[in-house]
Amino acid sequence: MDITEVFCHNCKKVLGKYNNEFYSETQIGDVVKMIHASHIREGHDLVIRSIKK
């Protein structure tokens, strides 16, 4: 199963995990823009990374 994580380098924590079967990269980008916008506004460095389990 492939999972995509949204990780914040400043907070050192995972903000969300999304299954690649249900979310495409563009959908995950839209989720980051809407849900994690406060982190982006504060200048935090978010990374979207893939994990295979």
C-alpha cells in the first residue's frame, strides 16, 4: 500500500497521511493548500513524501 505523508520540518511532525489509491498528487496539493494553510502562512517548510508499506 502506498501512502503519502505531509510532514512539517519546523514542527517535526506528520500533519496527515493519505492513501494513494484514493488521493492523487493534485488532490493532496489541494488538501495542503486548504487544511494546512496556517502552517504555510507562518513560514513552515512542508514536505509531501511517499512511503511504501
